[in-house]
Amino acid sequence: MTNLKRLKGFIKKEFIHIFRDKRTMVILFGMPIVQILLFGFAITNEIQEARIAILDMAKDPVSEELSQKIMSSGYFHLQATLQHPRQIEEVFKRGEVKQVIVFPHDLDRKLEKEHRAVIQLIADASDPNTGTSLMNYTSSIIRSFQQEKNQTTSQPYQLVPEVQMRYNPELKGVYMFVPGLITIILMLVSAMMTSITITREKELGTMEVLLASPMKPGLIIIAKVIPYIFLSFINALMILFLGKFVFGVPIKGSLVLLLGESLLFILTALSLGIFISTKTQSQQVALMVSLMGLMLPVIILSGFIFPIENMPFFLQLLSNIIPAKWFIIIVKGIMLKGAGMELLWKESLILLGFTAFFILLSIKNFKTRLA
């Protein structure tokens, strides 16, 4: 009985320790809840509110009725109504739409005389899974429309979807994975290494010596960051080299611009790592925050694997604070679409803003420690 009482006492003590430790409670209950919500809402292959554009050169009853049927399906959102074929490339390069539907000039005449007409479906296949799904959904709606019309006419006709996959006609999955892997590797390596390095100095007590030195906090941060900027940039060069020459992923845009944007993203990731280090006291916590706090959002909410448009609205909003989302747009734009700074300036400014924000917070925390 005595041993049983002691066992009960120890068990009770452990429960008390666990419930008093807020970090342990977050790991035990917070992380599973966050993970199930993220995976449950974000991981889906269903198409919802996909942004498309329509170029209606026919402007006849058939094209208008079919357009209404496509838009009323609930799968698509009409982002733009185009007036000229040259606008197709523009909306794709700006990343405004995932698909363009083109109705030809003589749609009504061909259906009347030849009982057959071609409707062009052009998809952005830089994400081959999304491109294929969009084509399948649209083709299915066109077939359904055709069957409905043929039941009420004495002269049945045929609407033929002509599929065109832009930027990845062979639907190679590596075209999607290489830009995403560049982003994940640079984010995790840069942020994780800087956070662990600075936290290690705090554990050893050398950081207090640095903070007590005549050097300003900003100079201390710069001294810590420069080696990792160089090493991470070498890492980016290696990934781009392997993607280009081993996997055959093209670089259609400016290589100089791509390297410059990679350097900007490295600075963003490093500044985030420094900020994490100012908020953690041990290497173990810094490693856990870097891995668990960055890996899941980067993989799920960046648009790397799962289309952001398919996610609930609150996750779409949340994705805007994930720096990786904006860098993936930049990398795909330069490598696959040949986009330049005139189309990617907004994403570049957002990354620059993230970098400045994290650096300012880090300097403030260092100054607080000095005070």
C-alpha cells in the first residue's frame, strides 16, 4: 500500500508539472489541433473558385450561355474578361489567372454549317496538377452543355475542347517541385542555422559579452548574418544548377534577377532566424520553433503543393504572411514564364518589407537586453 501511495504521489506530481509548463501544454494539445486544422482544410484536390479569364470573340448566344454555365458551376471565379488574344500571355505572367477560355469568332456559324466547333482551353501548367484538374472540370462542363443542347435540337452538334498547357506542356512534376524545394531549403536552412547559432552563444554566455561590448546591436547582427548569407547563396546556386542541368527545369527569365531575388529571400529567412533567436533561450527550443513553426506553414500555406485558391478564406489570408508564398511566385515567374521585375515588383517589395520588419524587431530585442 505504501508503494502504491508513493506511485500515486509521483503520478500526481508529474501531472502538476506538465500542466504548469505552458510550452509542454502547447506542444501536447496546441500542435495537434493546428496540424489537423491545417491539413484538414488545406489538403484538397478539389477545385474551388479557381481564377480564370474568358476571351469571347464570338459574342453569340452559344458562347454567352456556355460562359454562364461554366461560371455557375461554383468551380471558377471570373477574374478577367479579355478583349484581345495578346492579353492572354499578360494575365498568365502576372499570375492573375490559372486558365483562359477562348471562344472563336465563327462559333455560331460553324455549329450551324459544320455542326462542330473548337473551344480553346489554355491553362497555366507550372502547377501540372492544378492545370490538369482545371482542364478536366471545364471539359466536363462543355460536354454536359453539349448533351443538354443536343436533346432539344434536330441537328446535334459537337463542341471540341482544344487543350493547351502553357509553361509546362509535358506536365512534368519537377517544374513544380524544384521552385518549391528551393524555397523550402533556403527558408529552413537559413532561418534554422542563424537561430541555433545565436542561441548557442546565449547558452554558452558569450552573447552577453558581445552585448556588453562597444559594438552596436546592429553591427553584431550584421557580423552574425554575413557568413550565412554567403553559405546560403552557394546553396541556392547548387539547387539552381541541379534543377537546370539534372532535371531540365528551364530558366526563361533573367538569371541575374533570379539570383538577386534569391539573395533577397535569403536575407528574409536569415532575419527571421535572428528574430527567433532573440525569443528563445536554448538551441533545442530554437530548433523546434524553426522546424515545426516554419516547415508546416511553408509546405502547406505557400502554394508549393496545394493551391491556395482551394483553401478556406481565412487560410488564404493567413498565407499572405508566409514569405515563402511570395518567393515561389517570383521563382516560377522568372524560371517558367520569363517574367521580369515589371511584373514581380510587388512580391519583391513584400519580401523587402518582411526583411526590414524582422531586422527591426531583432535590433529592438537586442537593445532591450542591453538596457
